[in-house]
Amino acid sequence: MTETKPKSIMQRLLQGIKWNFLDVVIVSGGNLAVSILAARLLGVDDFGAFSIVKSTVYMLATVAGLGLGWTATKYIAELKTDDLGKMGRILGLCQLMAGSVSFIFAGGLFFFAAEIATGPLQAPKLINPLQMAAVYILFTTLNGYQIGAMMGFEAFRKLAFLNCAQTLFSLICTGVFIWSWGLAGAASALGLTAFLNWFLYHKALKKEMYNYGVKVSYVQLGREMTILMSFAFPAAISGIIGSIAVWLGNALLVRQEQGLAEMALFAVAGNIRSLVLFFPSLVTRVASPMLCSVAGEKTNSGYAKLFWLNIIVTIGAAVIVALSAALLAPWLLVAFGKGYLGGTGVLAVIAAMSVIEVAANSFYQTLFVQGRLWWQVGVIVLWSVTLLGVTAVTVESEGAIGLGYAYLAAHVVSLCCYVLATLYLKAWQVRKEEAGS
């Protein structure tokens, strides 16, 4: 029997990029199409209301996710050819935690929607949409670790097909529901789409686990609690702090005069931001689990090559697309409707911010791969303080552009932190190797 030659790092990267290209095209294009459809059908004010509803449920789903998606990605990528028993226990731990927390947060939004809408958001019309969107939190939280696990298995081909089905359903469901029930229909479509996504990933993950001979285990879960303290727990804290900061920034914008209209402009610019992030996200999504895998194989030269290749390619692509988006802003915005043409300045700021965001995400891989997630908590605290501080100063006079300035400043701070951390850890690794030789 002939032995299959293992794929090189470059072959694995290109194979993953090929399928992720299709995946990201589908997801980004589908999300953009859904946003354009919603913006046109709802109008400026209701689209702004829908955007803050999405921001609220995204924030709560991120908090409820407890960093389990990235935990599953990292440890499955490292263990899939080594310790299947440990992998099964990690999956069992993720499943139990996601199952319990998802109901708590979904129920919390449903029962406290009135307090949130009339309190910090000062928009009573959002009570019912927030309650309807609570289903999104339930199934998105349940699905978080499943997505992370599929990425850890490098099952990029299956991810592409799953997201194709989900995106098509989301587009149809959103259009029909908004046409029939307006803002309430848009919120309901979020929950229904999340349920379908969870169901598809549940089936796909079971098959992937069968192929690898992995079984979810709930026995001796205490052996894996150190993972929660060293990785999942700080990842969860980072997600909580960052998500709350994002939501508070949006809430500060919504509370201003014409706040929902300004929120709509910012949301439209944010959707076009996805064009800047398109190719960088594609490459990083493949490179991230591979970096974990290569680090586990102790191939330092291969790790360095992949790390810097990811940085160069992603930043270069982001610069090209950001410049194009800023120049073509009027033509891009009119696709959402003539009421959004006032957002050209917002889009220019968001395009510049996106380049810095891509660079920061690329350098963040050092902390992710080496498991320095407690460092990430510190970075996110600085990021959040900067975001909210600049927002508080600028949003009253500048509106959506002021919020864009806040994000730009916050990402500059995080990029500086990640670069310094990368240089420090590289020097530490060199000293460690010299001491061992």
C-alpha cells in the first residue's frame, strides 16, 4: 500500500483558500445583499432600528459564546492527529457550556427587552423586535463551538456549502418577512436563519467527528478545566468587554438627535467595510488554524513563513480595496437607496479604519497561537476605553463620522499593542532557544 505524502504548508494554505474564497464570497455577498434588501424595504429610520437590534443580539451572542468557538478551533487543530480522547472531552465541555448559557442569555433579552429599549436605547419601538430576535442568541450561541470545530478540522469545503445554503435561505427569508411584517419580520428572520444554521452545522460536525473517530465525552471533564482558565475564560472576557463597548458606542449614537438615521448611515458603511475585509478574512480564516497546527508540529521556520505571508497578503489586499471603496463611495451607497448618499464621509473613515483593523487582526495571531489570551484581555480593555472615550467626545457633534473616528483610534491602539507583543514574544523565544542550546 502506498503511503500518502503529507501536504506542505503552502498546499494546505492554497487548498483552504480555494474553498474559503467560495465561502467568503457567498457569506459577504449574501450579507451585503441582505443589507441592501433590508435598507430598501425598511427605509432609513427602520433600517437604523434594525441595525441596533442586530448590534444588541450580536453583542449578547458574543458574550454568551464564552470564547468557545476559538477554543474549539485552536485545540482541535492541535489535537486532531494526536489525542482524540482529549478532543472529545473539550467538545463535550464546549457543548455543555454553550447549551446552558444560550438559554440564559436568550431568556434574559426576551424578558428584559422593555428595559433595554426604553432605558439605554431610548427607543420603545424596539421592544417587540428585540424579543423576536432573542431566538438568534439561543441558536447562535449553540452553534459557536460547532463553527470553531469545523474550522479546526480544516473542513473548509463543507463550510462553503453550509454557508451557501444558509445565505440563500437568509436572503429569501429576510425579503419575505420584511415585505410581510416590516421591522418585526426582519427581527424574526434573524432567529429563523440562526436555527437553520445551527441545524446544518450540527449534522456536518457529527459527520466530521465520525470521519476522525472522535466521540463527544462528558467523562472526566475536570481534566480540561485548565483550558477554560488559560484560553476559553480570557477569550470570553475579551469578547464580553469588546462586544459591550461596541454596543455602548452604537447606543451613544442612537441616543443623539436623528440617532436612528445616523445609525443607518454607519450600518451601511459597515456593510461596505465587509468588502475591505473580504480577502484578508479569507486568508486569515485559513491561516489561523494552520498556524496552530504548525506550532503544534514544532516547525518554527514553517510558522514564521506562514505568519508573515498572512500579514503581507492581508494588509496589501485591504489597502487596495479600501482605496477603491473610498473613491467609489457614491456609487456604492446608492445601491442601498438615495437616502444613504450622505454617508460618503462615514464610508471614507470606515475604509481607513478597516485597513488598520486588518493589520491588527493579523498581528493578533501571535497571541492566539501561543495562547496568550490574558494579554488579549488587556488589549481589549485599552481598545474599548479608546473607543468609548473618543465616541463620547465626537459623536454628539459629528454623528456617525464621530463613531468612525472612535473605531479608527481604537484599532490604532490595538495594532500598536499587538506589534509590541509580537516583538517581545519573538525575543523571548530567541532567548529561550539560546538558553537551551
